[in-house]
Amino acid sequence: MIIDVARQIALKQYSGNFSFEYDCPAELVLLPSAQIDGIVKVEGEFEIYEDDSVGIRLKISYLLRGECSYCLEPASERVEYQNDILYLTEDDGENYSYNGFKIDLTTAVNDAVLFSQPQILLCRPDCKGIEIK
Ligand SMILES: [Zn+2]
């Protein structure tokens, strides 16, 4: 998931779109007995500023599949997440940084997968859990 900033600047194309399919590492899923079904769809827009910093609107979506946190029946949820991030050519401890030539989005996408995950997965919104009869 590379944005070739130097090439974009050479072409004088200072903004654009991107789209990737990402095979996310399984250990990024925090919920026990859940997994990402298929790929993470990654898309967004970028804008290169005069000082070579790059603003990115990052959107990810994926299908999380596992057991309902309440009743343990099969459950799945489509997760959509959007985040505006900034890449600087120097690390300021707050934003992402890159070498001034190419941006590798992997770290930002991994962070987005972590931030976007629900705390619980439910088979249906009103699941009451395992009912004792
Ligand atoms: Zn349930």
C-alpha cells in the first residue's frame, strides 16, 4: 500500500485517490474467537502540500466474523471506519512520518483496523444472551 509521493510531485498531480485490498494480519483482531472475513478494503484521498506533508483521508471496511459476545452463536458485523491523518517528512511524535518519497500506508491501516474494532460482536442488536429457561 504505497503512495509514490515523489512521482506524484514530478507529474504535478498533488491530489488523488487510492484503493487497495489488504490481507490483514490475524493478530490485529482483538476480540476472542473473531476474525476478519476476507480482505480489508482500503481507499481514500490524498493531498500533497507545499512542505511535502501529505494529508490523507483513509477509509477502511471489513467483515468481522466470530461468536456473539453474549450468546456465542455465530455473528458478523461489517465495520466501516474513516480517519483523517497527516504524514510529515519529520517525526513529530504525533503524526505519521515518511521519507519524503514514498508513503507506506501499512502502519496507518493497521492502526485503523485496531481503532475501528467493536468491543463486542452481537448476533443481533437486541441479543439478550443465553437465556436460562
Ligand atoms: Zn447473541
